[in-house]
Amino acid sequence: MSFKRLIAQLVADQEWDTAIKIASKHQETPDIVKTLSLVYRYKNYFDQEKNMLQNTMIKSPYIEERQNFFKRPIFDQLEARQKLCLPKDFSKVPLQSTLEQLCFVTAGGSDQPYFNLLWQLIESLKNTATYNKIPIMIFDCGLTDEDKDKLQKTFNPVTIVDPGWDVDANIQATRVTQDGLKGCTARPFMDKHFPGYRYYMWLDTDTWVQDERALDRIAKEAEENGIGVVQDHCFDTWINSYWGMNNLRKSIIPESFSQSLNDKKTATAGTFCIDRNSGFFLEWQKNFKTAIIECQFTWGCEEVTFIYTANKMIKSLNPLNRVHQFSGCSNGLPIIHNDSQLLYMPDTNQIIGIFHLIGFFALKIDPFIPVTLLPPDQFIPNQLLAKNKQIFEQWLANHQNHGNIQPLNVFPNTQIASFHFRTWPWKDKSEILQQLLQEAQEVLVSES
């Protein structure tokens, strides 16, 4: 059997890993390089394809096309995810009158990768069935005129406002002029900067929506209780060390605030919804001003006072489950099933509503991140949940120290995927498979 026929037979039998192993040792013709490239693409092995194309001396129109693809910025190589339409529980869907008085609020600057993160957040909102026409408000934290023009032309309607500094000019900390901090000082005052709405849903720039039912639940909570919040990703209740981890943060709230928070519920400030008529904004603004007068203003001040205000105004605060906003893999690697790009909770196998890329993942658009691949409806065994989290932490430490590396195998089918709303191209998978099988069949017939 000729080498060309052997590769064709492996492709016809869909023995992908064996085909890769053999073909990668004999990249001597444009046809073999093309076949290997197509198999890499079908299997989402884009890093291997990129390395092969960078090192080959073989030329062809197809090879040149793929080489040009990898010369594009990483964000432009990725594509928006497929729209996810799942059946809704209409008892958990906000009223039409609520939707008509709702706006989304976020912040954005031109520094990378945060402009791309802002872009994909808006893409994810536009990808929803219920919320794609809800007005989007953006705090200008350093956007260029070109960025603003691009946002308004692509995602109309969006409203972009430079909030300035919502702190007293006599406070020493106001001399901080980093544009990014404007989003911190402006958040408690978003109703002032974007008047005319009743419900304000905040989404951090490094969040994106996978399952819009999370938006339903958060907005419904605000409709019924004045505020909709989600559990914090690290702690259920406040502990004194929570905001003084490793002594890296200065005290950012008065001691009286901190003492009153002991054993109270925590909530993430990455995603929440406030009813302006609840009085929450006025109370939050008062507490925020108190905090920055009595303590030095820094990042996180508005977040702590947000949690303090929520506990003060709602005596039995009951945040929504973390599945509505999954943050930074604190509980281990997410799960995907087979070739699906849907991200599931590692411990409950529930579809993640809103993904929050906090910390390391917010620092760059990086598609080379491990996820756990399992058959449909299969859970991670309980005894391996801790191992799943441990492997992620080890991978993260190695990644930070040494750059992109292959993930350690937690399970036999751990693979590389994207945590972002933009992911490696998925739309062409059926076309790639059809092309591979058709070309393999032609070889088999011609050499029979």
C-alpha cells in the first residue's frame, strides 16, 4: 500500500490521531500538508497546524491562505459562538415592562486586550434572543474616537459617556488619573450617568453571556426584590481575610463596615441588576463616599461597599447560584461534551450562564486553555473533583511562568479549548469533514 493510500484509508476510517502521527513524519507534498492541516482544523489542533505551516517550505494556494490566517491578530482568528436557544422557565423571565425599562452598563478602554473583551461581551449580548435590542451603556475609560465610532456603527444602539470622577475633588485619592479607575468610581452612580431607565444591569468588561437564562434570573430578582446578585466565586460568607489576602490590599472600607459584614453573604460585583426605585443606588453612593473619605480609595472600594449595601438593605440576602456566573475556574476546569463548545460547571454539569474571565484570563485573549472533555451527561466523579481543581492550579502556575504549554491530563480526554465568547472556528467543521472524506475516497478509487 502506498503512503498516500495509507493516509487516505486512515482518513476514511476517521483514525485521526494515527493519520496525524504518520503524516506529520512525511510532509513532503502539498497534498499531504493540506490533508494534515485539514485534520488539525477538524480536531481543533490549531497550535499544531500553526507550527507546521510556519516550518514548511512547501508552497500552494491553500498553504498560503492558511499561513495568512495565522498572521492575523488572535482575536480576528476566532469566531463568535453559535447562538444558544434553550427552553425557558417563564416564571423566571422578567416582565415585558421590565425589559422595556432595562439597560446594560459596562466600561471599556482602548488598551488591549480589554477592548476586545468589551467587543465580545457586546457580541454575546447581541447573540441572545431576548436581550439583543436592550440598550448598552458604556463608561468611556480611555476609548479612542476610532474605537467609539466602530462600536456605535457595529452595535447600534450603544451610548458612550465619559463619567469623569465621581469623588470629591478634595480627597487625595482623586489625584489618581488612570482611566480604568473611572469605571470603579462611576459604578455606584450609573443611574446618574445614564438616566431614564429603571433597571440597570452591570456586566464587567471581562464577562460574556453563554446562556441568557442567567440574565433572566438576575433581572427577575431585581424586578421582585430590588436587586439581583450572584454568589461570590470564592466565599459564601464574609471573612476578615477576604479583602486582605496576602496583605496585598490596603484597607478600603471603614472598620465598622467590615465588622458588620462578618458572617454575612458575599456576592459578586461582576454581574448584578438594580431597580432604581429600590433606593439601592442612593444607599450605595452614601456608603461609597463614606468609605473613600475614611479610607484611601483604591480598586475594589465600590465592590466592598456594594456587598455591604446589599446585606444592609436585604436582611436575608440570598444570591443566585454560581452557575449563573462562573468565575475564573476557582472550582476546577469547566467541562465540554464531545465536540460541543458549550462550557459546563465542573461539579454539577450545569450549563454556565455568564462566564467571568477574572484575573489571569482577563489579561489576554488566549484560546489555549484546558477543559475537561466528557461524554454527554457524564459528571466528573466526586473523588476527582479536587484533582480537577488541583490540575488547573498547576497548569495556571506553569502557564504564567513559562508561557503556553500543553495541559496535564486530568482525564484521558482533557483537551484545549477557548474560555472566551470568541472561539476557534466551528462553523466549517462539517465542510472540513466532507472535504477530507471526499478527497480520501478519490485517492482510494484512483489507487485501487
